[in-house]
Amino acid sequence: MTKYYMDRYLSNQTFYRIQSQSIIDNPDQRIVDDLSSFTGTALSFSLTLFNAVIDLISFSNILFGIYPPLFVVLLVYSIGGTAISVYLGRGLVSLNFLQEKKEADFRYGLVRVRENAESIAFYSGEENEMQLLLQRFKSAFENLSKLLISSRNLEFFTNGYRYLIQILPVAVVAPMFFSGKIEFGVINQSVSAFNHILGDFSLIVYQFQAISAFSAVIDRLGEFDDVLDNSNFERRSDPSEGIHLIYCNVESLAELDSNGSISLDNKQQKLVYIENLTVQTPSSTTLVRDLSLLINNNEHLLVTGPSGSGKTSLLRAMSGLWSTGKGEIKFYVKDGEEDHQPSISSGVAPLKVDTANDKYGELGRPSSRNYKGIFFLPQRPYMVLGTLRQQLLYPTWADDAISTSESTKPTGSLPFLMQAPNLENTSENPSKPTTEDLIQALEDVRLGYILARFSSLDTSYEWSSVLSLGEQQRLAFARLLLSKPKLVLLDESTSALDEANEAHLYQQIEKAGITYISVGHRRTLYDFHKKNLHISTVDPNSADRNWQIKSINKDTSYNLSNL
Ligand SMILES: Nc1ncnc2c1ncn2[C@@H]1O[C@H](COP(=O)(O)OP(=O)(O)OP(=O)(O)O)[C@@H](O)[C@H]1O
């Protein structure tokens, strides 16, 4: 179940949407704790139920044989008891639900302190953190108090219910003994049978607290399940709306051009074609209006504009993270075999569009973007937990040697847990770099010295703490150089670097033949780009487009007719 939930959580960028739109709280707690409680409790309830049924069949016979009305009284008593305990414990389900949420919130607060330790220490924000954490703890504690009060009331009733009736079998059967109808041993026999059957009939009363906790777990898992299902469903529905991403085959394009008797030089090949693209936030605020733009191979584009105008959002749309808005983005990045995926978008007629718009496509987006030749470098580089080698291989390859040696070997037969992620060398995935390649990549981004500092590529550290932000940004460029994509989207990815290092990194990726689209504010960035897309803050009262494209070399304005 854990694998099944993680699969759905990590597919189609569901984890991103859950987090960025705050759809549900603490998905991690649901995967770890709720799944564990669900499976554990479901198993123990099944066994209890099975036991009760066997018990009931065996002892009903005995009690029925001694005095049948006792059996009927027991049935009525337990039905009444169940009704009262359901009434008394009606609040327990929601209190248990809230308890899980509040404890998970508290734990997440502590995790955030650990992750942002340096920033908090710089701010000397300990007092505030303490306040915030105590608030979360207090909220969990108050809820626990309510839960305890409710449980106490229920427990009073359950104990009264359990002991009050003990006198009944003796009171009924003893006169029968004195009148000589039964032997003495039958009194004990009837008390024992009575208690067994009472226990079986009172399953709900006795297990009420566990059942309410179980219902809360089911509610939380059910909610999570719905979100995961909806997320997959939304991605497949309504193909007429939203931003369409289309991946076209480069070879098909070349064929088309040669048919037209114009042989295009590789450098002038189309790489990205954006057509009438309107980008909106998930809350439907328009950020970029009606953008049309062509980017050829090696025609590096710089996206500029005031803060908050939507530069990063344009990259989000190009990466398929945001699909609110309309228009089409075509990437001419694939040169492998056609996948024969059904084309949903109309596409460019003569071209075979292999994986149609990702929003609705069958292939999972995130894993497919890299092998389609597109790479994204965010402003704050992401450092995975693991070794330096794993940092460098991320996200294109997995480091098998490390992952198997580090994991405790499963003793049972759980082959599904050992399933390697889909990061093997494929025709689209470049072959896995050797240790020499990794060292060379570090040298290329002027990070060779960290090898000596950390002794080898296979030592694990908390990399986001031990490397400076600039070093992390350079490490991210090393990943990029190793993956050799056709296109990279750089979101202020050199913002923490000095100008010399920035120029060096841009030269390296230019040398590697990678076309880049950068977002940035620095004047120095203009030197490395050929076109500039300037996005201005959208005016809600006007329907005019809020962008302008200029050639950086000649400083002449482009418009669609130039394309
Ligand atoms: N998940 C979201 N939901 C709604 N609005 C959002 C969301 N994320 C960002 N925004 C808003 O979208 C607008 C554009 O954000 P974006 O990050 O694209 O700006 P930007 O131009 O890259 O800014 P900067 O230069 O400061 O990085 C901002 O006003 C931001 O507040």
C-alpha cells in the first residue's frame, strides 16, 4: 500500500499541487502513520471478528441449552449498550481525526526548524520558533484533553455495562439449582458462557475507542485517496482548456524541411514554439497574455521583467507545473524513435507529434521531461539526501551501488520494494557518467576543490548546509552538463554567483551545445543571450499583450511576423 500511495503521490506532479495549493494537510503523515495504522488495525479487527464469530457459535449452544431467555436478554442488553456507546462516543471520530492532524502539524513544525536551521539561527528566531511550536503543541494537547474527556465518559459507561450484568446469570440459574433442576457445575458453566457471548455481542461497545480511531484513519486516507484520484482525473479531462505541451520529433522536422528543398543547418532548427500562450496563476490571475514566440537552436533567450510579473510562472507553464491558461508550447527536442502515443493536440500537421500535450498524456510528466531533453534549474538548487555522486547523477540517473549497499537488505520476499526507479540508461537517457566524468564535471564548474574537502564522491553530507548557495548553484550546473539536454530553463540559477563564475558557467553550457532560456535581473546576463523577452506587470483593465521581444545584438524589436 505504501508503494501504491507513493506512486500516485509522485506521479503527475500531484505532490507539487498538493503542496502549492494546500489541498490537504500532511500527506507524509498519511503515507507513514495512517497506512501503518490502517493495515495493523484492519488485520487485528478481522482476527477479533473471526474469533467472536467462532466464540458465539460455540457458546450460544451451551447457554441456549441451559436457559434460552438468558440469551435473548443478553441480545437486548448488548443492542442497548451499543446504541448508548455510539451516542456517548459520537465525537471521538472527529477528535481522533484532528489529533492526527495536529500532531502531524507539530512534527512538521519541528522538521521546518531542522531544515531552516541556519536562517533561524541568523535571525535569532528561537523565541518566535518556540512560540509557534508551542502554539502547535498546545493545540494538539488541547485536542488530546478533549479526547481524553470523551474517552473517560465512554469508559465509565463501558465498565458499568460490563459489570452490571454479571449478577444476571447467577440470579437466574441459582434458583434452578436449588429446585434441583440443574447440577452445581452448570451455574459456573452458564456464567462463563454468558460472559463469552456478552463479549461477542458487545464487540462495538468494548472496541469503540479503537473503532473511532480506525474511522479517523479511514477518513484521512479516503480524503487523500480522493485527492490522488482527482488529480489524475483532472489531468485527463477537458482537453480543450489549459496549456498544451507538445513534444515533437526533431528528425521529423528535418525531413519536412528537406522535402521543401531547403536544408536547414542544425543551428537554425526550431527548438521551442510558443503559440498564443496565456499564463494564469492557479487562482486565475492572468500573468502573461497571448505570448507567441519562436526559439531556434542556440538562440538563447533572456526573460526579464519586474518582480512578480510572471517570469518564473512562464517557466512553470513550460515545465508543465502550471496548466491554467491557454495556448500551446511545442518542443522540438526528441530525436529518438516515435512512441506512437495518440496525438491529442492538433499539432503541426506534417509533423508526427509523439507525446501529445502532457497535461493529458499517458506518460508521467516529471520523469519524462529530462529524457525528452529539457532540464530545469530552479533558483534555490535542490540537494538530495545522499552522496556527492548522487547529487551529480540526480535526476537523470540513480546510483545503484549506493542505494543497495545502504539499504538494509529485506529478509522477506518484498521484490516490489527493490524495484529500481525508471532511471536506467535508455535510448533517450544518455549513458551513465563514469567517476572520471563526474570529476570532470566538477572541474568544469570550478568545484574540483570540494572533492579534496569531502575526501570522495561517496561521502554523505547534509549538502544544503555544508555547501554555500553559490556552490550549490554550480553543482546544479554540473548536473546539467552531465545530462546534456537540448534545452535548459534557468530560473535565476546564477543569482548567488560572482560575475566571473556566472560568465564561466554560461560559456560551459554554450560550449556543450545546450540552448538556454534564463530568467534574471542582472545586466551581465544580456551578454550571454541573443533575445530578450520582457514581461511587464499585466494591466487588468487592458486586453493588450504585456510582453515584448527584442534581439539583444541588434536591439531591433521582433514580432510574430519576423518569425
Ligand atoms: N501558487 C500560486 N498561486 C497563486 N499565485 C501565485 C502562486 N505562485 C505565485 N503566484 C503569484 O504569481 C505572480 C507571479 O509570480 P512569479 O514567481 O512568476 O514572479 P516572477 O516574475 O518570477 O517574480 P520574481 O522576479 O520576484 O521572482 C506573483 O504575483 C505571485 O504572487
